[in-house]
Amino acid sequence: MSCHFRDSIVSTLDALARAHRPKLLLRAARMGTMEYRREIDLRRILSQPSTPAPGPAIVRRLIALEAEQEMLRMRPCNETGETWRPARHVDVMIALMAEARLMAEAVEVRAQLLPVPEAV
């Protein structure tokens, strides 16, 4: 595993760990991950014609989308513009959690496939 790939994953997971969201939002998203269908849901959330490969880039993109949703949620009621849609926010959180899990699993598989250094 390249050092750059690992650093990218670590920094991405660190960004996830720093985010604090309401418990109800997190609970709804956690439950939704059981029904997550990557080929359908991720394409819909990202508005893409095909499903992108899993990895840090997708997770970072979902982090950015979720941050936009959080900004809309926290915006004062008297401001105009796009409205916060709880269902959209939960959808993005579901994809974010599921994709982060896929990324973490990929790292575990890669670590298991690496040869063990021989003792000197």
C-alpha cells in the first residue's frame, strides 16, 4: 500500500471523526445503511450516470455534500435561499457512512494481503 493512499484515507477518516451531528440524524443514517444500495443510491446522491469506484475521493466528496447540508440546517430561518431538506441530509449521511465503511474495509484487506516482513 502506498504511503500517499494511506495518508489520504487517514486524513479523510480524521475529517469524519471531527464532525459532530445531532444524535437523531446519526441514528437515522445508521439505520439507513442497512438498506444502502451503492449502485443506485450513490449515483442518485452524486447525480452521476455511473457508479464511481470506492475510495477516499468519493468519501471526501460526500463529506463536502454533507457539510453543505449541515450549513443549510444551521442557517437562520430568516435567510432566503435553498431550504434544508432532512431527507436529503439523511441520504447523504447514509452514503457517507457506507462509503467510509467500504474504504476502511479496503484498507483492512490490503493490509492482510501485504507480505509479513521476515525477522532479521
